Amino acid sequence: MKIAVFEVEAWEREALKSLAQRHEVTFVPEPLTEANVLSFQQSEALSAFIYSKLRAPVLRRLPALRVIATRSTGVDHIDLDYCRAQGVAACNVPSYGERTVAEHVFALLLAISHRLIDAADRTRRGDFSLKGLQGFDLAGKTLGVIGTGAIGRAVIDIAKGFQMQVVAHDHAPDAALAARQGFRYLAMDEVLAVADVISLHVPGGAATQNMLSEREFTRMKRGMVLINTARGSVVDVQALLQALASGQVAAAGLDVLPEEPAVREEAELLRTLRMHADNLETLLADHVLLRHRHVIVTPHNAFNTREAVGRILKVTLENLEHFAAGSQQNLV
């Protein structure tokens, strides 16, 4: 097969080099976009991370395309309706880093609860004063987990180690899971009302777009902490800024932002001038959050450990090889 692998770094090429023994492989550091897609018209297979927006305007310019192997669990960056209509297979990596992402949740939470960023910056300047650095214990606090899939369950496991109380919300509650892990399912508004910390673990897409907006923030416990390692689109960032300004939300730890690709590449700002006004307002809100004194933003890095990325690459390679051999796996 002719395979194009996008958003790939040099060390990832090393991990995927065995593909080149049996296939014609092109490695591309950049995402696949409308601007560069014509250079890959002969590709029968492509592999990409989430910054390649694999929508119909891009995919229809790949007439030879037979399979997409995304290096992610989430598939909200892929136009699955187009793929079904055109007979293009799409496969993902269904499980690679539940504990990895859950650990990042607590890295963000501990950085907030112990004021680690401020404390480290202060001592680098030779200032060892404690003024303004008082934090809070996790033990005894109530953690609200929105979404109890694999990552949500791992977060609950770790929370129990910190002696936190856990409540959760999910569209399909699992009573046996709740009994086994020692937490309670509640309605969404009840979780918002009682949780000291809320951690989001739902997929992106239309069903979860702005799941937390102005209405939800007003129902939260005043002074709560928000952690989002799911998708940026789940949180209305303008409403979050308002909640931070009012003190309704005391702090936020964000590994994802809704206009993340444009924020990542400042050169993209010129392109975003052609966006709708709503997108530009969201992009501006993202930039404000990046510099907000009560917000910690990491660059969609929750998945990024040696072990987890190794699992992603291994499964992606297997997905492509299985498809080439006619025995498809991990289809979505």
C-alpha cells in the first residue's frame, strides 16, 4: 500500500520503519490539511493524530484512499459518515493510556492544590516567602467524574488513594462498577452542586459540545476546581472565563482547548482571520486562559509518556498491517 503518515516526529518514524519493508511510506511532520492534500492523492492509507482534520473537503481529494488509521482513541476529527459512504475503513487505538491520562489529571490537580507553578517560579527568583502559596488537601474533598469509561475509572482509582469522596455522572451508569469502586452516580446537576473538583472524561462531538456552559457553571459549588483532559470543545471557554472572574471557579487545569490547533501554531492566526466570529472569540478566550493566573494549561500532553506512545504506535502499525492482509481490526 501507499501509506502517508502525518504529524510524525523523527523518533516515531523509527518505531514505524518496519512499514517501509512492505509498503511505500511517506512520513510528514505536518498535519494533513486542504492546503497540502493534493501532494498525497495516490495514498491508499493514511495515519494521523488529532490535528489532521479528516473532513470531507480533504478526504474527497484522496480518490485512492482505503483506510484511515488514527493514532488516537477519539475519532471526532474524522468524518465517519463520509468514510461509510465511500467505503473507507477507519480504525483507532481503543486502549493505550487510561492510567497515563489519569495520572496527568492528578498532576494538574496537585499543581493547583499545592500552588506548585507559583512556588517554583518564586524560588527560582530566590524568593522563599510563603505568602499566597497556601494550598488545600485532597483528602476529604469530593471529586466529580463526568464520564466513567476507562480513563474515568482510572481517575476514580487514584482518587481513592488520596482519600477523596467520589461522585460521578454517565449517560449509562454501571451500578456494579460503582459498588466495586466505591462511588455514587448522581444526576449531572447534583454532581455540579457537590463536587469540589470536577474532572471531564467524555468524547468530543456534537453531543458533548459546550457540555459545561454558563448554566452549568452557575450550578457548581463556589470555589471549585475544573480539570479537563478530554476535549476542548466540551467546555465553553468564554463561560469558564466568566466563572473564573466571579470566583465560581477557583482554578482550572486544562490539557485541551477548543481552538487548540490555531493556538499551537501562531502562523495559523492569519488563516483564522477567515473564521466565523464565534471561532475568533473562542480563540481569544483560549489565549486569555493561557495567561490566566488561576489556570494551568498543558499542550494536549496527558497521553504523552514513553509507554503510552509506544502502545499507540504498536497498535497503529498492527491496524495497518491487518488491513493490508485483509483482516481488519479496531474498526470504528
